[in-house]
Amino acid sequence: MSTANQTTAQMAERVLDQVMSAGATGDLIVDEGETLSLKARDGELEEYKVSSSRIFGLRVIKDGHIGTAYSEAVDADALGSMVGQALNNASFGKVESHENILPNSDHLQTDDELLCPPEQVSIEQKIELALEIESKLTAKDKVKNVPYNGVQDITSQRQIFSSAGLNALTRSRMCAAYAYALAEDGEKNAMQGTSQVTRLFSGLNAASVIDKTYEKCIGLLDGKPVPSKHYDVIFDPDCQVSAFGVFAMMFSGKAAKDGINPMRDKIGSTITDSRLSIYDHPLNADGFGYHLFDAEGTATKKSELVVEGCLQTLIHNSATASYFDSETSGHASRGPRSTLGVKLHQVEIAKGSEDLSTLHSGEYLELTDLTGLHSGANAISGNFSFGASGYLCKDGERIQAVRGITVAGNFYEMLNKISMIGNQQHWNEGRSALMPSIRFSDVAISG
């Protein structure tokens, strides 16, 4: 353990000693991060920002009452004040009989070589990449400017300690490049963008970001509505992940405990097309949703959520698991400033059997952009209405760019209107989910 982490562990020990001296139990989350952010404008560096943060988040349980508090200062007085505040907050809280500090004394640590690999890269190289993306994209035909762009190098760390002896450490690195360009042709305009994430800076590719962003902008520049009717629809990888994310509450044990999960009584029942299998796979290190442990320090594992259309389980932290007389599934979520919740880590959908030529046969809409994702969705009923853009396609060829349409329906019903599932899986741009392309049938489109 590094000297810095030893120091953090010593501070955590003092905090938890104070908690136990007050007759309480508790756990402490310490989140740290360092970020380099670069942005370019008109061929020059507009932003060079280096930031760091460290925040302590304490949860205490005394006589069944829960209290939380946080501190961004790390001196003894500040941390002592945090303990006092958490205990005081607990005194005003109602009794939560199902929420307890787990008897977990594990020592867990992720592999830095895998998730936070070292690399010798000069700041000049990073600046050069930011300038290259902005200047070369701006120079392309019909591009007016690139208002949003950047290169980032982010290192984050989380440590969790508990009065039961838990000591869990994870550290990760993410390098990112992104650009959103505005293209104009007369009175027509379109702004589109793309991003790329890697563990190593050397894995970023300026040409890929430039070309993909430009292709998106020019592709949609001549977009227009299509006639209103029902179409087969294929969402691109990012839109599909976003759509599933909006309705992720369907797997939440906490939402079930609160009485708002429409799937709370359907475990063991068929809820989707029988060809659909959905997992949460936090231990796939190829993705940035990798988690060795959850926010309570519980070791994670691959979870079968839906298998061949049948709902297998909901996701739980220790409190929701206790409520349902079950076991935690390793899906606890909590930030230093927040209370205990549940959250999926890294969703994976099993590949289907259809090759690209079959998946893309006939007429369909390929949707590449969705707007109003949260304001236009009701996760309880499943109803949604999103603004959308994309392409009208036939036999794998883009026939017409499409803009100014609305896609509407019921997400839970759509899961039973699957026409085909592709036989290749794709990461979304943020590498947070791995899914094949799914072709949905009979989707309402308003032009």
C-alpha cells in the first residue's frame, strides 16, 4: 500500500474508532481523483485545467437509526466534526431495521496494471492531440466550428472502510477524446459528435474522432422527417444503451421495496422475447463499468437478470436484500454525499443468431440520436416519447437522412416485439455496456 493510502487508512481508522466509541457502527467511503482537461478553440489551447479532489463520506448506524455526513477537509477537527454530524443526523432519522453494516472484513484491491496502467506521456503530446482534433475538424468542408471538444486524462480512486474491518481499494484510469462539430450548408445545419475512451493515452486516435464526427454531421445535414407510421427500428449502440438505461429501474430491488418497480412481482415470469438474455457483468475488464466490489465492499459477480426472456432476479444491496429475505447481489451504490441505493454496473446482452445481412434486410429506421430521454419517459409505466434522428435504410443501405421525428411507445412492450437480435456484440462509446444490435418491430414514428 502506498504512503498516501496508508495515511488514508490511518485517518479512516481514527474516524471509525470515534464511531464505535459512540456505540455505533459505520462505513467510510473515500473518493479521490485527478483530472487533466484540455480544450481547443480556433487552433489554440482554450483550456488547460488540472484538478484534484478528495472527499470522505461517512455512514453511521446507531440503534437502527441511519446518519450520513461528508467532509472535503482531512484535518482531525474536520473529520471529528463529520463524525459528530453523522451521529447527530442519525438521532433525527427513523429506524431502518433492514440497513446494517455488513460483517465483512475482506481486504480487496484491484490490479493497477489492468485498470490504472502507468504510461510516460508528455503534456505536449496531449495538447497536440487536442489541437489536432479541433483544427483538422474545423478545416473540413461545411464545418463552421467545433464548439465542444476536449482531451482528458482522469485517474480515480475509491477506498471503503468499515467498523467490521473492511478495507477495499480500487483505482482506475480513463483517457478520453471527444468533439462535437457544427456543420452548415445554406440554411441547413447539424451538430453531432463522438467520443473515445481508453485506459492509455496512446490508445486514443485523433483521426477516428475527426472522421466519425464529420461523418455524423454531414450525414444528417440533409435530414428530413419520414411519413408517420410504424417502422422496424434499430438503435445504434449508444442509443440502445441509453434506452435500456432509462428503464433500468425494472431491475431495482430498491424500487421494488419502494413499491414502484413494475417488475417487482414478476420474478420467474417471462417478461421479454424468449431470445433476449440480459446480464450484469461487472468483472469484464474490457469495459469501464468494471467493479471488483460495490459501495458496501461486497465482492461482485456476473448476475443473470433475464435468461431467455424470463426475469431471474432483481439487484440488491444488503438492505433491500434483507427486506426481501434474500442476499445482497453486490449492487450497492453510494457516493460520499449520498445514501444507500442500488445500481447496475455493466450491462451485457447476449448475442443472437442473425448476421448483419439478415438483421439489415428490408426497410427499417436506424436511430442514431435520441433527445428528451428522461423527460420523455415514465420508467414505471414504460411509456416514452423521444425526439430522434437517424436514417431510413433498406437492405443495409442508408436511403435518406431522417430528422425531426418522434419515436414513441412502451419500452416493456417493445421487449416483446423483437424481430431479430444480431450475432455480434458492440460496446457503446463510453464502454459501459456490451450489446448486440436489436431490431424492434412495429415501432410508432411520427414525422
